[in-house]
Amino acid sequence: MPSYELAVILRKMSRPELVTTLKRTGQAIFEKGGIIRKIENLGTRELPYRMRVHNHSHTEGSYFLFKFDAPTNTLTNLHDSFLRDIDILRPSISKVEPVNFPEECTLEEELQPPAYRKSVEVLLKQDRKKIFKKGYKNLSNEYI
Amino acid sequence: MFYNSLRPITYIFRECRFINRRTLIGMKFSSVAESERDYEAVGEKISSSDDMVVGHLSVGMGVWMIPVRDMKNPYEKEKIKCILCKYGIHVDYKNIRLLSQFVSPYTGRIYDKHITGLCDAQQKKVKQEILKAQNFGFMPTITKEVKFFKDPKLFDPFNPKRPHPH
Ligand SMILES: [Zn+2]
């Protein structure tokens, strides 16, 4: 089971109502055979743009983050169930990505003149005739 | 006087094998006396440990530094790195304050890599995370948020480092 993140925006509600909706979302993950690792409160604030959900426009919302593990084939069903929930403005599930992302910075190589770059070397090795043939064909079709 | 100052170099040349012979010959030190009794050390002896030269010889007026074989080039320049790789910053869609530093306050669009000065991989990552944040409802799509307008600037968009991103 790979680990995922659910960033969910709830509509502005009173505290007991918030608790019940959060319990409902957590229960939905458990029902699909998932495990919740962590729940974070990212605060209530003004939305960056007006959202129109379930025939109501919203300008404020409370942000929550669920970190969970779930089987891959259940994600579409899970997302669909969240969309049908009235209290949820926007549920968005994303994959958790590695922390130290690029192993080495390639900026020095990119700053060199094009003849010394690896990416240009690959371009030079390609068959030039094929590329130009394609280009001419497309042009003739468009402009005649 | 000049003749005397050259003598210890030949001493090193004879005694220690780890000195690069070519460099010594190249410096025209080979024309020193050949008879064996002329060789005598003036300064301290060299202390060596496992193929690495540690000490130095003081001769007459000046100090002779000993050339070391298999040493890294001390004048090599440090590798250029982009800001995110240099400080090891993890780019994430929830960190909108960081992401909005790469967005224009005039047009609300993402700056290209010839302005931001990021490497190819990081620029792609920043672009992806900004789009993610906008779709997930964390970040505005049309403009930059006003509360981030006074944040420190990482680059000058009016004087890009390169003329174009290619
Ligand atoms: Zn980089």
C-alpha cells in the first residue's frame, strides 16, 4: 500500500460539526481498507478564489491534511465519495514524493555553451533527414 | 650563495621517491653538483607518512615547498548550484509562501528558468507544485497574493541572467 496525502477543504462550520465531518472522512478511508498515519489542521482562512460547490459559493474554508496508506484501486472510489459529501469543498489526493529530490544539481552543465551540453548532443545524433521531411510535409498541408 | 640555496633540493630529489621528478627537472635544478659529499641537508628533514608529504624544508633565505604527487587541484572552482539545491529546500504544494516567490506580481504567471536561475529539474518541480497548489485550492490562479508582495526577492526579473531559457 503506497502512502498518499489528502488535502481537504471543508466549509466554514462550528466546532462539533467539523469534528463529525472529519470523523466521516476518516471512516471512509478505513472502510476502503486504508490506514491513517496523521491528521493535521492547516487552519481556517479566506479562500484564494471563490468556489462554487453544491450550488453555494464559498469565500472561507478550513484546511485539513490526512496522511494515509490505501490500496491503489480504491482511490477513485474514495475521491468520488468525498465529492458527494456536502461539507467538503475540495478533496484532493496526491502521492507523497521523496524529500531530497534531485541527487545532483546540473546547473553548471546547463550554463555551458550549447556545443558542450549533453541534451544538445542527443539532438545532433538524431536523424536530420527524417525530422526535416516531417516538417516540410506539415507545412505543405497547412499553407496550400 | 645561490649555489648553496639549490643544494637541499637535490637532497630531496635523491632521498624521496614520492616527489615528481619531472617538476624538479623542469625547474632547472639538475645542474647541481654531482659528487656525493656535496649533498647535505640544511634545514629539517622531511617527515613522510604513507606516500603523503607533510613537512617542508627551510633553506637559506626562503622556504621551499615540496610538490606532492596525486593531490587534488587546490585551485579548482566550486560547482555552481541553484538556490533550492544549495540549501536543500524541499518544494511542496502546501508551502505557498515559497512558491509565490516564483510568481510574477504583475501578471500572476510563473517565471521561466532564465530568470529564476534554477536547474532544469527544480524548475520543472516548482512548475508542477504551483499548478498542484492552484488546483487544490491553496493558491490563487490569476494574481499573486497581496500579503506576499513584500517578501524578499530571489532574482531580478528585469535583468535576467540569460537572454532566453534555451
Ligand atoms: Zn539545482
